[in-house]
Amino acid sequence: MTSWVQAIGRRTIVRVNHLLDLFAFIGRISGLLFRLHRTGRRIILQFTSEQIFFTAIEALPIVIFVALITGSMIVIQLTRQFSTVEGRYILGELIVILIVRELGPLFTALIVILRTAVAVTIETSYMSVLGEIEALEMQGIDPIHVICLPRLIGITVAILCLFFVFDMVAILGGYAVAWTVTGVPVENFLEELGKALSQTDITVGIVKGIFFGFIITGTSLYRGFHAEKSFTEIPQEASKAAIDCLMYCVSINVIISVIFYL
């Protein structure tokens, strides 16, 4: 019994220390947003643009496909249950709750984790193992400013844009696909949806996007920087980064929803 308690205590301490180090790392990157250097802005802008292109533009086909399938299934199921006039307002509320508030942010974050977080972790892991980060430091270049800041800005902006795309495609595209089955007039559908959608829902989406962007970027970079010994650590760190990002995003999603809606 004592050994189990000790093991749980050790794992808890290790996990808490990991979270504190991660938050400190994210805080260090975030601090650069408020004191941008005049030198190197062109490089930062170029890296940020490339990150937005990779995370948002190249991921659009996947996001649109997942959003279309998700929206179609939800709209078909809900319109069958709430096809009466009295049930259409409930239909709008449920679509906002399921797509805009919960599934949209989570599915978008999952796609970004599988594509971008893993890629960033692998890239920075190779840089750590090959000594490229140390080489930058020896030249007087801050790796946090050159490597981390563009990815933080790029991934966060990309997630916010993908949230909007996912919600629009899931709702409008899902209804367009399900229209042949439901027979609900589009003007009534959009009207009830507009009544159910509030300013709070838009604010929550923006807040979730910012938090998801920060935690995904920070976790993937943190894991990548800690692969310092051999190439065999790279797949391990990439796997840990993906799992950590998913757990943190789910936890943040629940916490934000509880704060705003309870």
C-alpha cells in the first residue's frame, strides 16, 4: 500500500513540475509578443506566413471534409427529431451547442494536433539532436524569438481561421447535404440558427482558439527542445506531444465551457 502511495506521489510531483515548466516556457514565448525586436522582423514575418500556410491553407481539404461529414450527420439526425415548427428553435440551439461550442473547436484542434503539432515536434527535435539550436545560441540568436514566436503566432491565427471555416462548412454544408432528406426550408433553418447563436458563442470560440493555439504550440516546442540525446527520442517526443496536446485541449475546452455557460 505504501509503495502505491509513493508511486502516485512521485508521478504527481513529476507531472506538476512538467506543467509548471511548460507554463513557464509558454509564458516566455508569449512575453515576446509585447516586446518585438526591430531586427529580424522580415524573417519572423516569413516564418509566420509559412506556418499559417502549412497549418491553415494546406489543412483546408481535411477540415472541410470532416466538417461536411460531421455537419451532415448532426443535421440529419436532429431535423428528424425536431421537424415540427415548435422544435425548430430547439434544433438551432442544439446545432449551436454541438457544432459551434463543442465539436467544432475539438475537431479542429485534433486536426491541427495530428498535422502541425507532430510536425513541429519532429522538426525541433531534429534541430535539438543535430545541435542547430546550440549553433543559433552561439551566434547570439535567441531560438525562442526565431523558432518559437513565428510558430506561436502562425498556429494560433490558423486555428482561429479554421474554427470559422469548420463551423460554416459544418452548418451550411451539412444542411445542404441533408436538405434532400430533411425538407426544412433554408430560411427557417438560418433564422432559428441566428436566434440561437449569441455573442457569447463567438467570444468563446475566439478564447478557445487562442488557448488551443498557445497550448498546442508550447507543448510541441517544449517536447521538441527536450530531445537532445539521440534520434530514437524523436518519435517518442512526437507521440508524447500529440497525447499531451489532446489532453490539454480537452481539459481547456471543458473549463472554458463551464466558465461561460454554467
